[in-house]
Amino acid sequence: MSSHEEDKQLVTRMLHALAAAAPGASRAVLAEHCHPEATFEVFHPFNTLNGVDEAAEGFFEPLRASFPDYEQRIGIAIADTYEGRDVVSTLGHVLGTLAAPWCGIPATHGLTYLRFGTNAVVVDGRIAKLYILLDVVDVMRQAGYYPFRQMPGSAEQWPLPPIDTGATGATVDNVRGATTMLIVREMQDGLGDGEDLAEHVATVEHSPHWHCNMNWYGPAGIGSTRGQRGFDDYHGALFIQAFPDRTGFERVEGGAEDAPGHYIQAGDGLFGVTGGWPSLHGHHTGGQWLGLPPTGRRIEMRVADWYRLDDQNKIIDNWVMIDTLHIAQQMGYDVLDDLTYLVDRAKPRWVV
């Protein structure tokens, strides 16, 4: 078994063990698989958690309390090396009964899906850093507390990859993965900035690396789209109008792992992943995105993209996690604070 296979199995084994753990047992599971001083970077409102104790108490135990029967359904597992670090990425769902409030979202006592991605750095056989990417807004939607204007794309749950496409937790194919990442990076580099991006939307000309019937699976607030025209109409145009100077952070070679820009670029078979914390920045000078009016503020965006290529080397699936709550917070809209007043109608909005 290769080291990348061992790393991939380490991460997937931990996620399944956390789902199977009894209440109060998450710390022991984390301690078995992670360095004691491991850092956990989690989408808002959790943000930075230092060490396995904080991660257990601040994230995994509350998750268990709210979803007592939850299952970790992993659809993609990727292992590779990036900037000299061994990295592992997973994408899938947590699904279970929302039996108690979570992030202030009231219990539904019904089946609820939480889109759930991870990007891990593995050092000496244990996890040294774990990024956790969540779609909290989609849980709000399922509970009846969706906070934005109607999604332009589809709100339906993301499908996981088809069978026989190599999204396995058992083996690693970094030779094929290198080709996958070359194609993904050529597509990303070809997107351009500012007016170049707007021109792509205006002419409905996308990178030649995209399949004509591409699927773009966006987070709640944006929704999912199909085809190049669907992507442009339901996400691309709205995003560019809102952030016309949007651009990625330049990664400094040999720089810190936690610097802005891509902390992960990994390819494994037909699957690839990129992600930054933050990945993008731009000024919010236009309307349309999420239905929020322009604020003029400079916004940083935590984003991760997972890709699947078909057998003709065309990108056919793109799953995207965006820390929407963190972006809204920077715009001056505290979504979860506002939720407290919707849940408790007697809570006073004016405090004298």
C-alpha cells in the first residue's frame, strides 16, 4: 500500500469513526487519527479550532448532539502531494435526523442533509490540519429558514459521482490525476479577471475543457446549473456583476501553508480538487449576488472546487463549496444572528 493510499484511508476511516462514535467519544477518535496540536479550519460560524479538544467540543460533539444518528456518506476521496505536503480531500454528505438545534437552526426531527467536504494535511501518518467545508445555509433551507432571495439555480441535493468513475477510498492514481489537474489548472488560468470574465459570460464561451453538458453544483444561495449557458446565466453573470474585479490570490512559492491562495491542488484518477483559505478576493460593487445590495467592501472568499473529468478529458462535474455565511458577514449581514429573531419572535430587536 502506498503512503497516499494510507493517508486516504486514514482520513476516511476517521470520518466514519466520528459518525459511529457515541456521544462524548469524538475526542478519542480525533486523538487516534490527528496530532494533538492539529488545527481545524471550519466554515463560519466555527472558524479556527486549535487542537483536538477544541475540535471535539466546538464542532464534532455539537454535530453529534444535533444529528444523533448521523451517517458520513463520502462520494469522493483524493490523495496527492502539493507544495511538498501530503494532502487528502473528501466530499459528500452528512445525513441524519436533525433532532436538536444546530447553529441556531431549529430541529426538524426529519432527515436532513449537510453537504460536507474536507481537505487534510497528513504528517507522519496523522492529520496535522483539517479544513472542513459545510453548507450551513442549505440546512437552513431544509428547516424552512432560507435567508436569501430565491436561488437562481436548482436547490436540489447534489448527486455523488457515478459508479465506475474511480472515486474510491481504497486506491490512488496520481499518474492519471496529474493529467486531470493539468486540465483543471488550464481551465482556471484561462478564466481571466474582470472584463475577461465578463466577456466569457457575454459570449457564452467557456474553456474548451468543459463538457457541453457540464454540471456545476453550487451551494445554497446560488444553486446548481447544467450546461455552459446555465452556468453563465445562473451563477457566472451574477457573480461577475457583484464582484467585477474578482481575482485569485497569488501563491508565493515556498510560502506558508496557511497563506492566501490555493493550499491544495490535488489530482487522483479522474478527480481533482483546489481550495484556498481565502482563495479569491474582490470588491462588492454590484448587485444580483444572493440578492444583496452592493456594499463597496473588499471581500475575501473561502472556496473549494472538486472536479470530475469524463473519459474524453472534459470537465463534466464541478462541486463547489463557498463560505457564504463568512462572505455575508463581511458584507455586514450576520445571517445566524438574524435567525435568532426569526426563531424567537419575542426576542427584542431593540435593547435599551
